[in-house]
Amino acid sequence: MEGKRTSIFANSLIWFGAAVSIAEILTGTYFAPLGFQKGLMAIILGHIIGCAMFFAAGMIGARTRKSAMETVKMSFGSQGGLLFAALNVLQLTGWTAIMIYDGALAANGIFATGPWVWCLVIGVMILIWIFIGVENLGKVNTIAMAALFILSLILCGVIFKGGSALPAGGEAMSFGAAVELSVAMPLSWLPVISDYTREAEKPFGATLASTVVYGIVSCWMYAIGMGAAIFTGESDISQIMVKAGLGVAGLLIIVLSTVTTTFLDAFSAGVSSVSISGRISEKWAGIVVTVIGTIAAIVYPMDNITDFLYLIGSVFAPMIAIQIADYFILNKDSSRQAANGMNLIIWVIGFILYRWLMTVDIPVGNTLPDMAVTIVICLAANAVFGSRNRR
């Protein structure tokens, strides 16, 4: 992404838009069986863990002025990093489809014209955002974010005003599983954040602001979803809006939030595609991903994304753990070698460990222990086999 440097305010707007998401609200509804207080504790703890990693990933890109997948090559090599670039393009294409699907269903719940129509409307708006470009959104993004903020406050008031908790329903979830579900959303942005912090005027300030804004607003969205399920007994956010008489305002929340979040997924898929081949255009790759995501949203049902979130965690948690160890502790850069075999083996171990930890109920979730063990293995392997490629 070439062009002028982005301000702290611009980065904050980008991540405010990323956090205001129907997917985050829907994920929040899963916390209802824990009760509001315990559920909120799980949401906050999970976001503290996830956003700490979010900040670390963003700082690597901000300091090196490299995109997310280019920073991955610093730990896994120029060819080894291609694995994660390809996986990232796949997960971002999946997110694009999921976000369009969720947004279309919610919009159709307010104005029933057929979900496929709303898929097309949202898809076209995302394409417009991509054509404008993140560096040129300026006033458009400011106006969209201001509208989203006001409308989200209205929605929050509708849900919590004078509400009393209804009996908890749905399948019970352990506190550790809830924490992990909270970690999963900021974790899904790890292979994306550097695509935006790399052009920041003030690397530290922009990364910190992005992290704080995303963390707070994401917790807010989770809490709205959980509150909707607990205080209204309704997990379909479109029906809450209809019953509250929000109408057009509710539709604006759904469409704008879907577009501003999904735009980041599609654009970053384009950036990651460039890491695979420099001959690929960021913008046109993002357009192709948007078209594929729109078609997939029309054709395939995507109602439960929890398994998808956990899969993302198992891939990218050990990846960022190795990056943290290499960049912040070992001061290594493997981007000049084809592949760092040792780190790739450590990543496989971290991936397997994450999947096994999913079978164990840990109060802090399984991402934190998986990352801690992966970092220890990385440091031990470098101590035994020697640390090469220092920056």
C-alpha cells in the first residue's frame, strides 16, 4: 500500500469499523448461559489476551513498515511465509463470505427482499470501498463511523433500558471456553493489522490506539449480543431492531457495519496475495475475493462460525508466538533464507498443542498456554541449535 502516512485518528477509525460487526454481536449471544456478570468477565479477559497479541503483531509491522504476511517471512523465510500467506487469503475469503452472509440475513430480517439481494447490495458497497482505497476514505469513513457510533448507542439503549434478566437458555459453556471464544475474534485480525499500521505516521501511537479502540468496541459488541440474549430473550439482532421500531436506523447499522468490517478482510486478502506473487494487484485481488465471498454467501449456509474461529486460533496463535519470540526476544530475521525449517516444525507442534488444549478446560482459555509453550519451545530450540540471522 503506497501513499501518504496514516494518522492515529485514521487508524482508530479503521479499527472502530472493524469491531462494529454483526458477527461480533452474534458471537456475544453465545455467552448468555453464563449470566451477564460472568459472561462480561470472560469477554474482557479474552480481549485482554487477544489484544495483547494484536498489539505485538501490529508493532512488528509498524516498526518494519512491512505488511502482515511480509513480517511472517521474517520468522519463516521467504518461501516458508507463503504457507501462511495462502492460509490467510483463504481465511479472509471465508470471513468475507461469513460477514456478507450474516449481514444479508440480518438486513433481510428488517426488509425482506430476499437474502441474496442483500448479499449483492453489501458486496457492491464493499467493492466501492475497495475502489476508493483505505488511504482515500477520509471523510467517507469518518461519517460512516459517526453514524455507526450513534446507531450502536441507540441499539445498546434499546437492549439494556429497564431490562431484567430472563432465565438462561441455550447450551451451557464453561468459563474457559467462553474466554477462548472471546480471544478468537482479535486473534482473527493478527494476520491483518500490520497491513494498516505499516503506513502509520506514528508507529507506536497508531498501533496502541488501534488496539485500544478495537478492544473496547469489540467488547461492547460482544456485550450487546450477550445482553440481547439475556434481557430480551432474542438472539436475532434484526428482530430486536424491528421490535424496537428502529427500521431504517437498524438497517443502516447492519449494512454499514458489515461493509466497514468486511472491506478490511477483502483488502487484506489482496495485500496477502501480493506476498505470494508481486505480479498480483492488491486492489484487484481484493475485488476477486469480494466477488467470491458474495457468491459463497448466496450459495452456502454459514450459521455457526465457532469451529471456524477455533481453526483460525490454532493456525495463527502459534504463528504469532514464534514471531514474538523472534522479533522481540531473539532479534532474528529469516526473510533472506528460503524457509526456516526449525520454526515451521515448532509451528506444527504449536498447532497440534492448540487442538489438544481444546479438549482441556482451562480458565484462561487455550490460546495463552499454547502461545506460552510455543515461545518456550522456540527459545529452547534456538539455545540448543544456535540462533542465526540476527537483525
